[in-house]
Amino acid sequence: MISIVLPAFNEEENIAPATQALREVLTACGEEFELLFISDGSTDATYERILEQHRADKRVRGAEFSRNFGKEAAIFAGLENAAGDAVIVMDCDLQHPPAAIPEMIKKWKAGAEVVEGFKTSRGKESFFHRISAGLFYRVMSRLIHMDMNASSDFKLLDRKVVNALLELPERNTFFRALSFWVGFRTEKVYYEVQERRLGSSKWSTAKLMKYAVRNATSFSTLPLQAVTVMGWIFLAFSLVLGIQTLVNFLRGHSATGFTTVILLILIVGGFLMLSLGVIGHYVARIYEEVKGRPRFIIRDTTESENT
Ligand code: UDP
Ligand code: MG
């Protein structure tokens, strides 16, 4: 059986079309399947729509979070509850084309354990979004030594891979990169990002920025090493300036150089604050992980309908 995990945040218009489209594609493949919608604390009728679909077809299941925990949490909730031998994660706004699923299943049956969906084009995005996403992926690819640029959350994972991902104890997950990190035999499927037909994007620029910083700091300690490098540069610089100051003092004209003092205080102060900020991010990550709170809280599942 194949499980399809679909995170949904305020997607009431998309539940029925997504169910319909996926049912058609999977039936045509001749696969047994289940659809798992995870409503990420939606404030509209998303969960009611999921319940309607569940009543009509028991292969559609779903759960609702007690509040908005984010897409990552929704994906992991889906993985935890999926029963299939393979799990496909995709957006429920149909931007990830269901038409790519048969090829994914074919590659899986041919022995691939992870089938990554790669974007051939990035779809319609604002100029700013394109630039910042480009920068983010370039940095992330460096940090984790894997090419992330065209990757997305559209993937097929074998049961083995799902179990490996569920074993990971961390709370701050970055699904897109973790599926690279766990390894396994990986194949690619290329797809074209569709335009969102119903509803609007759920990501604001501020939300994306936060997501980027969080993922960079939870995946790499490179920013911390950058602080050490800055320290070495300043040390070298201070040696030169120290000698110059001493020479000036011994020559007896040490009163000048006030500008240098002010500049040094400003520059060093600025870098110190920045470094503290970088370290602060890591302390915050450690703090969050140490608390060990659950990734999400489920308020209701479609299973409660049947009892
Ligand atoms: N999503 C979610 N929780 C959130 C934000 C988004 O579960 O807090 C889901 C959303 O319902 C959709 C997917 O994540 O299925 C992708 O979101 P969206 O289409 O808004 O992002 P975009 O395609 O614009 O990057
Ligand atoms: Mg979308």
C-alpha cells in the first residue's frame, strides 16, 4: 500500500480536488492507497472537508492539530501515522502534480528507496522571493554538502526510510534536507511546479526568513566556526595595531589616534554583538531540544469518527 501525506493549512477549497485527483491517478496505477491529510491548526473548514471525504471513502484519513505547528510538524505527523510500504509527501494545493506519482512508484518498485521530486522550474514567484530562496539554497547546499537547489518536499520514501526518519530524536526538523542526510538509494523525478489554483500561499516573507535561519542553524555549525575565524582576524589585526601604538608611545607622540580608537570600539563592538547573536541562536536551538516537547499536538483524528 502507498500512503500519501498531505499537510494542509487553511486549504478548505483544495481538499476535495486533491482527493479527487489523487484517487484517479492511484486507481489508474492499480495501487492500494490511503490519503492522510494533516490539518495544521487550520482556522477554516479544512478539517470538516477532510471528515466529509473520510465519510465518503475510508481510504481518506486525517488529523487536526491543536494549533498551527508548521508544515514540518504536519509532515512528521503524517509519517508517524502512515501505514503504507511507501509514503509520498506532497502539498495539498496540487502544486506538486499527481501526474508525477506513477513515475515515482515505478522507480520505487525498481529498487529506489528515496525518490526526490526535483523542480524543473520554480513556478511563479516574486523577484525578492526568487533571490532569497536562491541564496538560501546555495548556502544550505554548501552547509550540508548536497545539492538542494531544485529539491522540494515532494518525495517518495520507502518504509525503511520513514522508520529511519522517525527514529531521529530532534524537534527542529528540516524534512527536505533530512531525506538527503539519511542516505539510502536515491532516484530523482523531475516535475514542473504547477500554479496554485485555489487559495493563497501560506508563507509570508517573515515566516520564510525565520524558517531559513532556523534550518541553517539546526543543520550546521558553520556560523559558529565563522565566529572563531573572525576572532583570529581581529587578533592578527590587534597585533599590528598594538605594535604601531607601542612604537608611537616610545617615540613620544601618542596623543593622536583618537579616530582609530572610536572606529575600533565600534567595529569590535559590532562583531561581538553579532557573534553573541549567532551563539544565541544555537543556545536557543539547544534550549528547545532539551525541553523535549512534542513536535505537535493532535486535537482530533478521523479515527474518532468510527468509534
Ligand atoms: N502548510 C502547512 N502549515 C503551514 C504552512 C503551509 O501545513 O504553516 C502547507 C500548505 O497547506 C500546503 C504546503 O504546506 O499544503 C505548502 O504551502 P504553500 O502552498 O502555502 O507554500 P508555497 O507552495 O507557496 O511554497
Ligand atoms: Mg503551494
